[in-house]
Amino acid sequence: MVYIGVCSLLGSLTVMSVKALGIALKLTFSGVNQLFYPQTWAFALIVATCVSTQINYLNKALDTFNTAVVSPIYYVMFTSLTIIASVIMFKGLGSAKSNPDCHGNVWFCDHPFWNISPSQDEGHE
């Protein structure tokens, strides 16, 4: 469980760093060069470090547990932590109005658990 938690946390950090790096590259391509700022290079380094560490911990989790168990837990934790990180990055939901599209997130978070059955844990088909 610790492996999946670390992997999910690093995955959400990767998403936020890629968003920041994407904004910096978009500004650079539009004529405002962001490559002179150390933050741009820091985000690139964070992305590279987090992705390699995330793959390492995901492999450890898959060596320890069955894929049918790791995938849904990782999916839900990664999605939840990414949503929380986005809320923090964009300064909360105070200025945003309720969006009906966001209500579907509950279904997407619960959906992977429908694929787990006792027969998969025992190795039977």
C-alpha cells in the first residue's frame, strides 16, 4: 500500500509540474522566453525525477500485489491526489461555480472497483 501511495503522490506532483512546464513552454513559443528562469528547469527536473521514481515504485507494487488489486487503488489514489493538487494550485474552489461535469468524477473513481472479483484474487478465471 505504501508503494501505491508514493507512486500516486509522485504522479500527482508530476501532473502539476507538467502543467507548469507546459505553461512555460507555451509562453516561450509565443515569444516570452521562459528558458532563462530557473523555475522552468526546476520543473523539468521534477518531472524527470518523479516519473522515474514513480515507475520504480509502481514496479515494486506490481511485484508485491496482483495487478487487479494495484490498478484500481492506484487509479483512485492518483485521481484523488491530482484533483486535490489542482485545487491547491488554482487556489481552491471558492471562485469557481459548480460545474455539472465535475459530478461525474465520483463514477470514474468508483468504476475500477467494479472489475475486481473474488475469483481474480484467487487466480481463477
